[in-house]
Amino acid sequence: MAAPGGETSQTLDRGLTVLKLLARSEDGLTAADLAERLSTARAIVYRLLRTLEAHDLVSREGARYVLGFGVVELAGRLQPRLQSTIWPILRKLSEQTSSTALLSVADGDHALILVTAEPPNTTFHLAMREGTRHPLGVGADGVAILAGRPPSAGDTEDVRLARERGYAVTVGMLQPGAVGIAAPIQASDWATASLGVVQLGVKADDALVPAVMGAAAEASARLSGAPRAEVAER
């Protein structure tokens, strides 16, 4: 298997694909399910699963396999980098829009507000408490995360519209008198985070959309390892 940067490992590629497939399945998958989706022999899938189990990246519940707690440990080690990478972008977005900017991440079927930046030069603004969570389908930040994933039968109209636009808008869903605009951080084809703003009001200010989408694009580029020159051009 070849890639723009040179050759890759087919075995490692399959193992990573197994983890992605399990991440997208709430109830887990059987070895037969995985073999079918990978278009490979079941014996190969069993070897992959045993290796992933040995590293606590996969665990077994009866005949089905789910993500293991080792994934949580890896994700926890990523959080400081995520925060340090996104913080300057959040601060700039907050200043540009005179709104509270926030980074939200998917935590199961909820959105977790991980980092916020409040505007320094406003008399009144809406504050969001870091560490709070809400269902993914409620609030622009969660809707944006869902919109950054492949379409599914369970998508709401809000999610479908956000996927079409490239950003999500909600009014009063998390708090009366609050407007949210958010865009997915698209470091892969399965978004796990979003970046957006919240402000007081009853209608979204369309003038804020380019700033939100530009900030999300910059965050996506930085997290996916794009060269700094390329990020600066966006």
C-alpha cells in the first residue's frame, strides 16, 4: 500500500481501521462484522483483535468487540496538546467576534466544553463554564461535531443543514437568549471536536460565520499536521 509520503504498513492500517470502526459502533462489532467491512479473512481479523486486546485498545463483551480503556489513556495524553494548539485560535476568535469562543469535544453521546476564551473588551458577554456537557444534538457545538461525520439515518434536520453549510447555528437551545455558531474541527472524516462562539441575542449574526469557519479550518490544519505556511494561507 502506497501513500504520498512513501510506503505504509497494511497490518497497522487495518488495525487502525478496526479502532475507527469500533469507535463508530455504540454496540460493538463481531469479528465477522469486522472481516466483512475490511474485506479480509476472519483469521486476520482475530490476530488484529488479539494484538489490540493485549494493548488494552480493544475489549470483548461476549462475541462483540468494543474500544478498550487504553484508548481513554491515549486520548487523555492528547488533551494538553489540543488545548495548547487551540487556545491562541480561540483567543483571536473571541477578540474578532466580541463573543465567548469555545472548544467542545465529543464525550460519548455528549458534547464537553473543554476550553473557553472570553472577550476582553466587552461590558456584557455570555460566559460558558468549562467542563459542562450536554447532548450532542443540542447546541451548535454538538450539532457541528455530528455534521463533521458521514451522514447517518439518525441525523436531525439541524445536523443535515449544518453539514450542507459547513457550520451550525442554534438559538436558545442551551440557554434562553443565547445564540451559538460552530464549525467542526475536521482533522479526519470523523469529527470529534468543534470550535465556535456564543453570544447574547435571539438571532445569529451572519457576519460572524466567516470568522468561525476560518478559525475551525485553522484548528483542523494545525491538528492534522499541515505545514505552518499552509495554515497561514487559509
